Amino acid sequence: MRSLLWFTKFLKGLDAERVGAAAARAGFDGLDLAIRPGQCVQPSDARRTLPEAMAVWRSQGLRVELATLPGDAIDPGDPDTRGTLEACADAGIRLVKLGYWTWQPGEDYWKRVDAITAALAGFEAIARRLGITVLVHTHSDRYYGANAAGAALLVRRFDPKHVGIYLDPCHLALDGEPLDLALAIAGGHLAMVAVKNAHLLPAQRDAGGQRWTQDWCAASEGLVHWGDALRALDAVGYRGPLSLHGEYSQSEEREAVTRLVCEDLAFIRSLTPAQALAQGAR
């Protein structure tokens, strides 16, 4: 059964009790926990604070099925990153999203791919020891793993039980990769799916032509047709969690984001048969 998670990035500044209360009140099944500076659980003290927070969330009827690390968490030798992975494993969080490797103009792409592959080998060894799966998120723009094709290049040699792909249909659409193709590419490495949506809006126009900007919008709008997307996930047998990111260009104010993400939650639930979601399954 699919569970619907709230990515806690926009609940920054709240303690564990208030994070859980907000998610439970909104009707989420659990959390995609941002373990980042300024959040209720931070990489520097995850060993101490994560068990305390998990006890709170369990008492509120919430699961934590995914932890999302800082964007710079790409070194398997970093003590805070290793400590966070160990804390997640001890807490029963089996999916952990890594940070991002970004391409810089002039950089030797293939040399960097070799370096990233070596880093992922280190992460695989840790994940195997801990019994968890680390994830590469498909993020459009100048990222290694910007789409499923790029992510598969990085993870294909690794055991999908321990190194997986976190598909983001919205970023795939922005990058121009169809979801059904992405699912075929990801194959057995598919471990997590994000929910958000975006438009492309005209921005500056100059003598060279039209430029465009991304406008993060409601899940029912934008480039991703979520009815089709959920059917595509069903077709490949994906029954894992969905993480609602709560990312909106119109506002980053917490009250507005909460209202908008609740609308997205209701929309996604309306598209999916009750038996396929874990609504109310506490």
C-alpha cells in the first residue's frame, strides 16, 4: 500500500512535536524527514535527537519512511553523513536520499562520473552493512543524475537493495524525459517517487529568443498529469511511498505552504483507489 509522506523541508524551525502535529493534522501517513541544518533533527546530532523524535512521531501515528540529507551530503567518509546513516538505520528508516553532485562548466564530465561512482561504492558498502538503501534523486538542470538516464549511469553497477533511484516526475518533465521511459530505465532500482508540479513561464526575451522560468505550482496543474503518472506507476508495480514536496513559487510562508500541500494531498488521494493508499493506516 502506498503511503503519502510530507517532505519536512518547509517545517524548518519547528520541533519534533510540532512537525508531527502539522503532518498528522493535514492527514499525511508519515514523513519524508529532512535531516538538515535548522531542522528538528540535524546531521551533527542525529544520533541523539532522531530516537527522541521518532518516539514522538510514533505516538502521533506517523511513519518515517524516508530521510533526506543535506544537498552536500555526497562524501561517504564524512563523519556527520555516516553518523546520520547509522542513526537512520537504528531508527528503522530504510530509505535515505543523498545530496547532489553538480556539473560545473568546463568540468570533465566523465572523469567526475568515475569519482561519483567511487563515492557511491562507498555508500553502498555502508548501506549494505546497515541494511538500508541510499537514493540518487533525479533533479533537472546541471546535476549528475538529472534524469533517469543519468541516474542509471551512476547506479547501474550497484545492488538495488542498497543503491536506488528516487524518481521525480516533475523534474523529469522539466528535463524532457517521459515518465514511462524513465520507469523503464530505472527498472529494479526504483525506490522512491516525489510529487510536485511546475509550469514553464516566459521570462526575459532578447535578440536570441525567448527565455523561460520555472513556476512551482499545484499538483493538479503544470507539466505532470498526475492521473497518467499514477497509472504509469501502477503499470510497473510500484507500491512504494510518495513524497509530497510542498514546493510552490507563490509562497514559502509556512501557513500558505501548509494550505497548498493539503490541497495537493487531497488531489492525489482523489486520483488513487483507496486500496492503493495507506490513508488512515496508522
